Amino acid sequence: MQSRLWFREALLGDGWAQDVRLTLAGGHIARIETDVAPEAGDERHAIALPGMPNLHSHAFQRAMAGLTERRGTGEDSFWSWRERMYDVTARLDPETFTAVATLAYMEMLEAGFTRVGEFHYVHHGADGRPFDDPAEMSAAVCAAAETTGIGFTLLPVFYAHKGFGQPPSEEQRRFVTSPDSYADLMDGARRHVAALPDGKVGIAPHSLRAVSWDELKTILPLALGGPIHIHIAEQVAEVGACVLYYDRRPVEWLLRNFRVGPNWCLVHATHMTEDETARLARSGAVAGLCPITEANLGDGLFPASTYTGRWGIGSDSNVCISVAEELRLLEYGQRLSHRARNVLAQPGQSTGARLYNDAIAGGAQALGYPAGLFEGGPADIVSLKADHAALAGKTGDEILDSLVFAAGGSLVDRVWRYGRLQVQDGRHIMRDRILPKYVRALETLRA
């Protein structure tokens, strides 16, 4: 069955176009016509953008938002925050996990994210024993993706050590797998994802501190050519520990010892030398940037002004789910660091356009699916509110500048994912059913 959407203006793969008709069929864009008048049967809207990929999410951490902002007796850091995270993971069961992930994915769609890469590491029961189905918790996040309709790339995590060469702690018992049990987990994950339209599966060695050299070599073939995501160089303490253990900095060591290429995503990569930054760009891998979470945790600033490679954005801890704020904070961090404006744009270039277009391309590459609005591509489309004050008199790249720097998520009107309308008037079509389940899950987790 076909449907037709007509837009006054649309950001297509080759740039902005006027008076655009998109014909949708089977979840894809079957035909694109430009400079055409609307006809009977066309559903009329103002502005169309390609949906944004969210390349890095820990969906369950949405339950922690707003609960970790009270200062402790010592110095607060990522490592003190992690203890609070362990408290939450100890209480999760498949039902509460599904409810929290569903709320997070709903909010992602409302923000204009149309596909998420779920970096999923809570695998086992509260006592650390596997479920009868080793991928039971993977099924929980798949159910959340199915309910909300978001595009889904599942990245089951391999996690074996507390730190470099150290055995896992008791708090990490729900995460830990061996190479053999991880292979079983991957089989189950692929089975569950197969039920989703255009679902993808990749692998996620958690980090160099949690995965040994031999373990990493063993599990890489399980990617089957799909995405490979890894946390790296997020924390100064992590970099120092890697130097002590391997006599190399994390990014330096990984690029030296493995064939890192376009199907890899190095998440955070915050603390790099100039040489590491240049080598990561040359590798073709994607830098997975999570500016809101990196700011919330006090991680540091990615060297975006000197990085020339592919990058995308992720909502990571989901403390605040916003396409615009991730992009704005990326640019504003550079402005504060360099005491300059429009740092990430080239001379004469719109900063909003540079940020939005680069994040689309890098995020799609990292999640293993095609980017943008083009014939034959997935019908993942975001429309903006034509009557919003921030868009008055705006056209072309000015729209993206206004989205990123002036209005944010309040501009989102409708979102189609795989050709199906999921968000209308800025609200997910199932919000009234999803929210009460989330509230009950939070009550359970905090009891």
C-alpha cells in the first residue's frame, strides 16, 4: 500500500529541495518528486528532515535521570555515579526493563531520533545466573523497540573484567559472559531482532578495561560484518590504567593491534592525543559522541575542532533525550574551549547544517543502515512545525540553525518510522499507554 507526503521544503540526500512529494511503500521511499504542486491524495506538511540516528544508548539508565544530582561527601565523578547505576541494575527484571526502555525509545522518537543503537549489557538475572533464554533481556529491549516503532540496532555487550586484568566485581554479575556464553547470547539476540522490521545486530566489547586482548580477538568474528562498538578513552583514569597495563593509550593500542575500519564505532574517544585523533579519522571508523552524558558525568570535551573523520551522536545515559541539545552542546563545548563562535563550520557554512548532516551520515554508518532521504531508502522522516516562532521567515539551512540553536525539540511535529506515523503533534501515538507503565516500573525500582 502506498501513501504520499507533500512538503513545501525537504532536506534530501543532495540538499534542500522545494515542493517535494515522497511516495512511501513497504517502509521505504519509493519515489521522490521535486518542484511539484500538491495533488488530491497528498498529505501536506511544511518541512521534512531525515530522522536522526542515535548511535549509543543504555535505555535502562533513563530510570536514573534526575536521581544522581546530589553531591556526595567526596568528589563526585563517573566512578561514584557508576555505583548508583549498579543499584538500579540490581533491581531490574524483564518487565521493568521493558517499561523503562519503551519510555526512552518513545522520547527518542518524539525528539526526532528514528533509530537507536542499544549498547545492551544487563543480560542475566539479579543473582547473576543466565535466564533459560540467555537473551531474555535482549528480548525485553526488542519488545520496547517493537512497541514504539523505533528502528533498532542491538549491540549485545561482552563484559568480563572489572578493570585491566581484574576479575569482575559482584555488582557486575549481571553483565559477565565468557566467549562461549556470549556466542549463545548473540544467537538469541539475532533471533529476537529478526522479528523487527529492518532490525540490525552488531557486537559491543564493552571497553579495553572489561575485555582482554585474547577475548576481543575471539569475539570479533561474531559481528558477521556488522557494527562493532566499544567504549574507549572516556575517562582520564581509564587512559592511565591502560598505559600501566598495555604501555599504550587506549585508542593508540586499539588501532595498533586491530584492523579498525568503517564498521567500528569508538564511543566517546574523549581523551586522545593529536596523533590518535588523526589516526582515528584515517581509519574510517565513527567517533560516537554523547555530549549531554559526557557533560553530565564530567568526562571532558572531544577534540572536535581538529577531528576530520566520521562522527555521530548518542543519548547514552538518557538523562536528557534531545537531538538538538546533543548537537548544540557539541558546538558550544568547542566555543567555550576555544573562545570562538561557529567552530565546527567551514567558512561560509551553516553550523546547524554541518552538525545535522554529519551526525546523520556518521550515525547511520555506525548503526549499519543507509542515511538520509532518497529513493529506495527507509522512510524515516521528521516534519517540523511550520507555525513555530523559531521558523518564521526561515528557509534552507536557516531551519537547521534554528532547530539546533533556537528551538530544539519543540519544533518536531510528526515522525514517520519505516513509513508508519509514530509521532503526531510532537507526541508519540502510544504515549498515554506507555507512560503509566513507566511510572509503575519506577515505583518498583525505588521501593
